[in-house]
Amino acid sequence: MKKLGIIGAMDVEVAILKEQMEHPVVSTHAGSSFWEGTLCGLPVVVVQCGVGKVNAALCVQILADLFAVTHIVNTGIAGSLDASLDIGDIAISTDAMYHDFKVGPFGYARGQVPGMDVHAFPMDRELQEFAVKACESLGIHYKLGRVVTGDQFICESAEKADIVSTVGGICTEMEGAAIAHAAYRNGLPILILRAISDKADDSATMEYPVFEAQAAKHCAALTQSLAKALAR
């Protein structure tokens, strides 16, 4: 039976999903509350992991070890790195990688993790297709591309330009690649969905508080549609 683990970094990113769950049972592990129940006919576990890569990866391992999830979706918000992705639009990941992993003196490209057999962590094609169909049915503008992750809130144009020129990507955030990394190590299909909350440039600190809730609503609606498709 399929069982979906849904991870969001902040409460606004998972609150709507928790409200829609049926018969939730809540347990606490490593300081995070895991909501286990049913969403749109699918067994799910929803967790707010907290901000940053360590918090994110920790929750993946708990979902794998204690809840036996079969799939992972990381939902939330991000800063746009692509001019065609505006606030409220959806980034659907094709892969994910770190922008702040730098061990160049040892011969590794930026973002590459020593010892890993992939440079960027791949996403699940079936989940991608579900997400694309959901965006189209909901009338939400979307783009497929790379999600890049680091323990930084990107809010300077120079930082944004550096990331785009070195690792590429359509959006930047603080958890996705770590979740994809942990899912890859556990052999779990994964998809990252990010609603755009800001432009990851000098305007980001002004845009983010205003559009955070709007972006999170789009992502929650998309995650629910994806759960319905996976349940079928």
C-alpha cells in the first residue's frame, strides 16, 4: 500500500494539509510532530521539519524508519531564480542539488557531495506527471526544473547571480536537496514542489512576508491533488 510522507519547513506550509486530514494521530520524534492519517483517500504522514538541511534530512529518516512511507513530497515556498516564474507560480523539481556545498580543492564541482554517485538528486517521474496534471487542472502556472538548496535565505542580486551561473536552477530554498539526498539514500521516490514567494534578490525581504501565505495555499492545493492521484 502506498503511504506518502509530506514534509514542509514551516507551519504555514503544512497547516492547511493537517486541517484536511482524516483521523489524525500525532506523535513526536526528535522534536517534530508527525501527523499520521488519511488525505484525499491516501495514507499520509505530515510533518513540519523546521528550517534548514539537517532538520529536513532528519525527518526523512524518521518517516522511513518509523512510519514506513513509500513516497516523499516536500512542499513549501521558495525564491525564484527564473524570470518566467513569478510569485505564486509553482516550481516542479526535475532534480535537486546544493548550492552551498563547496569542496573544489579536492576536485569536486560545486554542489557535489563526495562519495555520492550522483551530482544532483533525481525526482520521481510519476510524481512529476501527477504534479503537472494537477497544475494544469487547477490553472496554476508552473515550470519544471532544478531546485537548489543551501542554509541561506537568498536576498541579494549578486548571490542570486552566482547561484544561477554555477549550479543553475529555477528556484532556491533551504531544505529540498537535503530531503532528496536522504530519500535517495533510502530508495524512496520523491518530488519537491515549491510555490514562489519572492524573487530571491534585493526585493526578497519585502516580498516574502506579503506573499508567503498565498504561495503556501497554492502548494497545499497541489499537494492534495497529488495525493488524490497517488491514491488512485
